[in-house]
Amino acid sequence: MDKEKLTRGGAGPVGLPQGEADVPGIGTVLVRAMNRGELLMGGKLGEEGRNQAAMERYVLSSCMVDPEMTLEDVDAWMAAAPAMEIQPVVQKINELSGVGRDAAKSDLHGDGDG
């Protein structure tokens, strides 16, 4: 096995599922699934006693494809947005990543079906 195949030649996240998410009253954005490292980091930031906002801003800044968003961009969006405006975007990233509310309904091993 060639390690270049595993690391994708160091190219970063490539070939991950992408999809559009609707931002109510604004339009659609393009997002992608989290890679393994992002999933672990997001989970670490979101552990009990940690900051949910920090987890969301990390995931959004990592997985927004169009438009690309920095942490500062996400902070500005969070400050300007109505309470639930960002939620559909986060839900789409979770859906593409195979995590979140509907993950238990998947056919992946370990989904709680025994």
C-alpha cells in the first residue's frame, strides 16, 4: 500500500461529499462533510463543559466551500444572524458527515440496532 493513497498526497480534504444548504432569506451555500480530524476536533470542542459555539464556528470555518469562511467570518455571521439561521447549514454538514440527529437511523455498524 502506498501511503500517498491514504494521505491523498497531503492535499487535504478531497473527494468528501458536498451539498447545498439553504440559509433562510439569504440563499444557498455549498458545504462539505467533515474529515476524520475535523470530526474529532469538533467533538473535542463540543464535549460536556466545553463551548458549543466554538465547535460550531470551527466546523463552519472548516466545511464551508462556497463561500469559504474564516473563523472571523463565522464570528461575524453568528453576531449578525437570527438565532436559527445557521442551524440548517450545520445540520447539512452533520448529515454529509454521517453524524448528528439522524445518525442512529443509518445502516452503519454501531448504530444502536444491536
